[in-house]
Amino acid sequence: MVKKSLIAAAAISMSAAMLTACGSDSNASDDDTITMGFSQVGAESGWRTANTASIQASAKEAGIDLKFADAQQKQENQIKAIRSYIQQKVDVIAFSPVVESGWDTVLQEAKRAGIPVILTDRAVDSDDTSLYETFLGSDFVLEGEKAGEWLVANAADADVDGDGTIKVVQLEGTTGAAPAIDRADGFATAIAADPSIEVTASQTGDFTRDGGKQVMESFLNSVQGIDVVFAHNDDMGLGAIEAIEAAGLVPGKDIKIITIDAVKDGMQALVDGKINFIVECNPLLGPQLMELAKKVLAGEEVPKRVVTDETTFTQEEAAAVLADRQY
């Protein structure tokens, strides 16, 4: 994937009904200009901020008129935004679903209006795959599996208290969201290879740093002998670090930490030894999204599933790339 330069972007806080154009001010395409309506989950993490910046910069680079809405992590806001895009007769709709289910009705409305839909980052749970053209994003199950496989391979070191059992607490993403469901499933599948590894507590932190901190504080008070934290994203892992340090423990040593995303703050914590392993989830989907939109509108066939290329990082590997990290 060709990575284009990113413009700096702050986290966006607007309701989904308020649409901001990053191009012309018209409600429909002029001449050959493509108009895209995009509904973002929110601005809950560093990953999401980088994802938004990539989409906005790539739309500008591609000459696409982008109408953007921040759903503030509420499905009803995304549905309102999509219906607004349908009324405006945009050329293509793209969105990252807050949750997996409950989309068939509004996607049927887009289909009847002849407006193609592209899913980004997250999938929808629907038996009717004709409701969208393609899904661009990570393999969340594989991400969870990579996290679990690392733990299995490093089980001896992860048994911090040496009692022969590795107690894991899991910081889940938003309840009902595809990454939360799939990462938990992938992790569970991988750790099943070692019966000494057990998830003793699991609770949502909503993909936020504050959420991760609050849940970890609760775990430290209610779960004895925690060996490992598995956080569904870096931000929750960073929140867990704050809670662990406040409890007088050393993150990365007294409690091992595994996270997913590989945003710069998380990578720095990995380099510092506070996180032990990170599975990458690349947020820079903008260039691929714009290419897919152009192909769909040109009548070209596109794969139903487009998976982004991603890797994993140990402390040494993170140190080697941290200086050039774009997000």
C-alpha cells in the first residue's frame, strides 16, 4: 500500500448529523467530482485519530469531496448520518460501524437509492452481503490469535508469581464491536493450546484510556495474582499502566501487558518496557479507501474483503521503527 503524507488532525467532536465537507460545499457531485459520505466511529483513541486523519488527507489528495460525521460511538448517530448522505445523493457511502448488528434497514435504503457502501475497519453482521460492496480492514481474529500465540510462546516468563497458572485479565473493546468480539475469540483460540493460561476476568473499557484505567483498578482490587493484561487496544493498555503504577507495581515486570494497535504512545511504552508485546492494527486506510471508491464507481470488480498488511512488535523491534512512526 502506498502511504501518502498525513496532515495533522485533532480529535473531532461533532454530532453525526453535522456533516463537514472537506472539498466543495455542494450537496452532490459537480461534474466528475466524487462525493463520499463517511461516518466515523468517534475519536476514542490515538488509533481512531490517525484513521480519521488518513481518510481526510487521502480524500483531499484524490480530489474527492468528503462529507464527514463523527458518531461519538453511538449507532443511532451513524444511522442518521447515513440517511443524511442518502438524502444528499452522495456518490458513495463509507463508514466504520460502531457495532456489528442492526444495519440492514439503513443499508437497504442506500441500496434502493443506488448508492454503493464500503465498510472500513469494522464489519457488519448481515446475511445479505449485497448491502455493501467491500470491507476494508484488519483481520481482528488473527490479531487476537497473534497476541495469544505470543503469550503461549512466553508462558514461562509470564507466570510472574510462579504458581504454575497464568492469570490473564482482559480489557475488552466496545461491547458488540467487531474488533472486541473477534480479538477475544482469536485470543481464546490461541491460548487454548496451553491449559495453564486462564482468562480470569474480562470487562469492556470501551477502547479508551480512561476506561482501561478504571477497569484495571477494579481488577487489581478484585482479582488476586494477576500475571497478564490483554488489552484490545493500546489506549486501554496505557490506562492499565497508570492503574498498575498507582498500585505500586511495575508494568511489564510485575504484570505483563499485551496490546493491539501499535500507535506511537503504545510503541513508546513498549520501548520503555511497560508493555511487553504489541500486535499492529494499521489505521492508515485512507489511500486504499479512495482507490476502492473510484473502482466501485467506475464499475470495476473489487474483492469482497480487503485485508490490510500488518505485523507485530517486540521491544527491540519497536525501538528500531519508533522514530519514523507516522501515528
